[in-house]
Amino acid sequence: MTLKKVRSVRSGAIFTLPYLVGLEHGYFAEEGIDLELVAPGSYDAVLKPIEEHELVSSFGGISTPFESGDVSLYRACEWGQIRRSHDSTRGGQIIAKRASVASQAIFVRPDSDIKHPQGLANRTVGVNFHHGSHYLAIQSLEGFLEQGEIKVVHAGGPAERFRKLRDGEVDAVALMEPWTTAAEKLGYVLVTEAFYVGSEIASADVDPETFAAVDRAVRRAVKKINEDVRPHLHHFVAEVPEDLVKLEPADFRLGRLRYVDPEPYPEAEFARTYRWMVKWGLVAPESTFDSIVDNRVVTV
């Protein structure tokens, strides 16, 4: 059997675990897919936190290989994928919700006087603009603070954000796994945390038949993960440099690792999220559901 080649970004384990597990167990090959996970592009170093999101491309960092054409499939947060589909010059569209239901948590240093979300009024929160840390930090704080009191700043990828918090360059940072576990092990203080939806963006060459095969393999991997996630925790441990903290599988709170079968992205959910993004000036008020979304996943 000739396998269909599909190249996808190898983002963090929290987002990519079903693909890693599917490769390990041969699920993609059994579905006729030759899946290659491509190393992500490097984050641009942030010498000083950036305050205006317009100064940072929505395709910066790990999503760069998608827009350059090196990969045809990429998973990220719901909000960022709307923005990327809006900005894409190669016709990228959201084709499904992703399998990972990740969380972002805002942490402060152990010696911080900040103990609750209200304490972050007019304090800098390090995020990665146009990624989940950016959008969820705003949504996690807007119930507690006035819009003008929320001061998210671009501080780079998770390792860079963590170091900027440690070194006192920002007051707080938003982190996902395995960095939430790293922060907790080092005694950093959790201020607020929330789970969020993500989605897959694809180029036109990922036709419905091809994605259906990918989707079947992902669903098998999700089932495997949900049977017992512990054999797969080494993927998370490997992402945190030991010079920061040495993680062990026992350090993780397994309830944070949530995986579900992919689903179509409903128009009502898109509309609600799009309105929120327009309200915050995070996307232009000119796109439509049909221009952003092309559901290529079917419910089973």
C-alpha cells in the first residue's frame, strides 16, 4: 500500500500527544498515512516584553512552517487559528476542533505579593501573542479587572516566559503543561487557570479523505491515552530543561491532561469567539464563518 504523505508541526506534547502516540503504535500507517512531525520554527528572542500585539505576527514562532508551506497541518488555540485563517496567504482554514483540551495557568513568583486575579491589575502578564497564553490570559482576567487594567505583554515561548518571570522581567506569566508542573514544583504561586478549545488548521491539499484517515488514527490514539496517560508522560518531562527543574512523571496532575475525539467547529461557537476577538481588537471585523472554517471532520 502506498502511504499518503502528511507533514504537521510538532508543537508541544500537550497539543501533539495523540500524534506522538499514533506514530508509536502505527495507527497512521494502518490508515494509509505517512505522517511526519516537523520540528517547529524557533521563537524570536524577546529582548524586552512587547506591549502591542500588532507588532507580532500571528504566524510568528511555531506556526511559521505552516505559512511557509513546509507543513500542511497545524494545531493551536481556537482564537489564534481564527486569526491565522484570517491572515493566511496560502488559504489556511480551520478544519476541526483538535483533540487536546489544554489549560493555561497564570503564575507569579514565590515571593510575589499577588495572591488572586485582582492583584494583577496594571501588572505585566507575560504571554506569547496570538497563542493560547495570550487569549486565555485576557479571558481569565476580564471577569476580575477592567479592560484597561489588563496588561498582557509578549514575552516569547513558554521557556522564555518562565525565565522572564524567574528573573523579574514580568510580574506573572501564563503557562501550559509541562510548564505548569515545573512552576508548581518550584513553588511558584498559581493565580488562576482555565481550559480552552483548540483547532486544526490545514491547507487545501489536506482533502477530506486524507483528513478522515488522519482523524481515525487520532481517535485511536485518544482512546489509548485515556486508558492510561502515564506511559506517555516522558514526552512532557523531556520538554523542560533540567537546568530549570528536573521533572518526574509523578509530578504531574493527570486531570490537567484532557483528550477528546476531534469534532467539527460549529458556526455558533465561531461567531461567539469572533465577536470577542473583534471587541478586543484582536482580529479585523470583516471575515465570515465560510472564509475561516472548512470542516473536514465528521462525527462518528
